[in-house]
Amino acid sequence: MNALHYGLTPKMKPISPRKSALVAALDIGSSKVACLIARLRPHPPQQVLTRRSHAIEVVGFGHAAARGTKAGGVINLAQAEDAIRQAVDGAERMASVEIESVVLSVSAGRLASELFAAEINIAGAVSESDIARVLGASHRHSLRDGRAVLHSLPIGYSINGGNGIRDPRGMLGERFGVDMHVATTDVAAARNLMLAVERCHLDVEAMVAGPYVSALSVLADDEADLGAAVVDMGAGTTTLAVFLGGRFIHSDGFALGGLNVTLDIARGLNASVADAERIKTFYGSVLIGGSDERDMITVPATGEDEREQAQFVPRSALAHIVRPRVEEILEMVRDRLAASSFAAEPRGRVILTGGASQMTGLSEPAARILGRPVRFGRPLGISGLPDAAKGAAFAAATGLLVYPQAAHLEYFEARSKRYLTSGTGGGYIARVGQWLRESF
């Protein structure tokens, strides 16, 4: 059976809290491909963003218009490869380094979550081997054909039926259990994303759920502790990650986003897709009645016939096109959240991020439809970001730089010795690349 059927997507080695590291992040979206290179340096405990052990300084940034991708997945390998090469080359030139591996975000492949529980018998105090045994038992229950496991995160332990234990080491009992959150995606989507990256002579150091890293970038500690949902409104997908008690407990997503708004504008105004995207960027609003009927927008002619002239439409007409699609997306988010464990947290906050969240007037329908407090999220605590990357559209890309500090929270199933020996050369990352090639 294919290795990805066993949940063995590439997992990065957790970064030491006492060591610096150079990390490259690659976010392959439906509208853009972004590559960030950053230096992670250990810093003393902070009063804000307390879960981060390292300061993040961006030293390289490159991005390109996405080609060969749809809804976060690859549909044309050659075009996707060209876009990746362009983004990576821009980041390498700015950083004056040549990267060999990247941390890769995944928003395609029908992201989904499941919660699994396992229990074992122990004799006396809980040991490290007991923790490994119960985590392994839960992980084996989670494996599904056709699905690749992106994350296996223990969210709580129990001893003799007593739940809510964070660190069970040394505690006494007879029955030891764990609740595990497992986030998965389609094998084919994961495989083709990796293939597009490997064709650029880069190794995939880790594959990470897009909404998870967006949350790592924009969430404040208190929000993660009290309960919050981060909704990343991208061009081709809308994805969400739920946090409770500081833990990532749920993910979901669907193939609807800002590009659908653009296409609606193109059809409604008889404009080209490029012109519709420009109109959305500059004038996109969900505020019906919020503009004067005399406030006009110029819509360039689409044909080559010289007799065709640009048309002028009121901005209110644009809002009437944009608002129904935005409301549809928000209603789908509401329904996905209602079907998750987040429904039990009626006061939990929703943080909207991603490029499509930047449309004017979104807060009112979002708060009304979701029935929760809403705020907009942008990358937090990352220095050296160019102005172009400081906005919500780069939440996932910047969150990939935070992820190495959170990798230690996950369960990693031990690989066979042939993937852990140094025979393939080039260190840990090269060995993962060799394992991927042999597995496929």
C-alpha cells in the first residue's frame, strides 16, 4: 500500500528551542504562489505570543501569479512548476541563499478532521513508553485508504476515566487513554502538490494544513485558549481551523472563495476576468445602499470591436453582485462550524483572514450570519515582512514560518530504518525526499 495511505506525509524535525534555523515556506494557492525565507532565532519567554520559542525575521520574499492550480490543487504540473520556480527564485535572490527544502501548505483535497480515542492498560506510573503506545494505538485507528494524514495531535489524556490531563508523565493509574485529533486530505492532492515542488529540485520538509498555519499566524494566545475559529478566505478555497484550550481540534474546507466572486462580477458586468479582479480589488464591497447611485465604476470593453465602448455602472450594482456570493460562503462556513465541536462554544470568536476577507463591509454580514464576534486577522509577530506580505492574504505563508515551533506537539510514527539511515546522503531532508520517491 502506498505510504501516504499509512498517514506518512513528510513530517519535519521539531526545532530545538535553543537553536537557530533557516526555514523556507511555500504557499501554493489558486491566485498566487508565495515563498518566504526566514531566520528563526531563540528568544526568552514573551508576554505575548507565549507559545513561540523563536523570533521570526523574514530575509527573503517572492511571489508569482498562480498557474496550473485550481482550488489549491494542481491541474497542470508544468505551469505549476513554472510559478513555483518564479516565486522561489525571487525569495532566494532577496535572501542571497539557495534553499533545498520547503514547508508546504495544503488547502486542497477536501480537508477533514476526525477525533479518535484509545486506551491501554498500564502498571503504575505513566512512562514515556506508555505515552508512545497509546498514541500509536490511536494513530492506527485513524488510517483510511485514499487519505493522507497531515496532523496527529493529542488533545487530552485520561487516567482511569479522568479526562483533561495535559501531561500524564509520572501519574498513577491502571487505564491510560488519549483523545487524538487527526487532520487529513486526499492522497492524490498531496501527492501532486509534492510532485510539483520536487520537479523544482526542492524537498518537502513538511506538509501542513493551510487553515492550521493561518491560525498560527493570526491567533492571539487568549483566543486559542478560550475558543476561536480561523476562517481563511482564499481565492479558490475557504478553509477553517478551530482551536480550544490552546489546541487545534478541527479543520474543514470547501472549494469556494474569492475567485467565485470575481467570476460573478465578470458575468454580471460583461467584463473580462482580469478587469473583474481589478474592479473587485479596488471597489469590491458587500455594502448595499452604502454608496451614492452617482458613484460610477468604469468597466472596460471586452471585445476587439472598436465600436465597443467602456460602460459605466454604479458601485451599488457591484455590491448587488458581490453580496449574494459572499453570503453563500459565510453560510457554508456557519454550517461547517455548526457541525463541528465549535458549536459547543457559542461565544467563541471567529477570525477572518485570507485575501477574500478584505472586501469592504464584510464584518456586518459575517457577524450576522455566523452569530459570533468577528475580527479580521493579519500576521502577528513577524519582522522583516515587506509591505506586500503584511496583509491577510499572506496569513498561511507566514504561518508556515511559525509551524516549526509547533511541530513538537504532534505524534510522529517512527519510520523504518531504511529511511532513517544516512545511506541516501544529504541529511534528514534528503532522506525524506528519497522516502517519497520510493513510496510513489
